[in-house]
Amino acid sequence: MERIVAVVPKDGLHARPASQFVETANSFDADVQLGRADEDDLVPAASMLAVTGLGVGHGEEIRLVAEGDDAEAALDALEAVLSTPEAGDEE
């Protein structure tokens, strides 16, 4: 199961948003991977280093791929993390 999601936090998938993303990914019984929507390479969503290493910025689209018992719930929760602005993002 997969989904394309735009990254809303102003700083992209760095620091706090990436930490929240990885923590959320690890809370489900699912193997979740992600990558840029226009590329085939995927990295494990459970790895902070891999997630921040993608260098995904605000407004970019990423592809989430999940397998396992909680795959759909994991995708829903991760999409919520990516589509919620961080406090202070409003200008």
C-alpha cells in the first residue's frame, strides 16, 4: 500500500518534524519506507538518519510505502504528521 504526500512543515523533514515522523513510524506494526515521489529509491521510515538524509523540503512530495498489519493506519498517521504545520510555521 502506498501514498503520495506533500510535506507541509516549513523546515521539511528535518529536526523536530523528522523526529515526530520516525517516532510515529515506529509505533505501528508495519514496515514503512519513504522516498521522493519522483524517484524509485526508498529508505526505512524507522531510521532518523535515513529520513533526514533525504533532505526533503517544504512543499516537496514524498512516496510512503507500508506493509504489515497496521499499514493503512501507519500511512494515515504519517500523512497527518507531514500535512500538519509546526507551531510557528505561520508567517
